[in-house]
Amino acid sequence: MVNVCKHCQKQYISPSKGYCCHNCKAIDKMRYEQIRVYLSKFPNSNAIQVAEALDIKPYTVLKYVDEGVLTFGRGEFEQI
């Protein structure tokens, strides 16, 4: 399956649907861990609050939700 990396935007081939290439796995893991730690401290934060605190785009946070990596504990993210 041909995929496009969400970080570097390069195409790569993998046996299943993927969101980041092999070279960007470390970036993906680091961002996810930052978001996870922030949400453990501030569990009722929305995507904009998380993005501003971590200096990333709200789209990045919502992308993790779309991928199923982040799930809702209570409530939902508000639309941007």
C-alpha cells in the first residue's frame, strides 16, 4: 500500500495503512508522548490548548485522534 508520511510528506510503501514513514517514527513517538504527558496533567484540555502548550498545530493533535492513537476520556474536542 502506498502511504504519505504525515511529517515529511514523502510517499512510502507498507503492507498496511500507515501514517508516518520509518524515518519519522521517532518524531511521531516523541510528539505522542508529549501530548500524552500533557493530557495526564490537564485532562480536560481541548486540541487548541494542547497545541499551544506544546507549540504544535491543533491539526497534529486531531490527527492522532483520527488515527485512533488518542481517545476521548470524557467529552469531545471542540471543532476548530
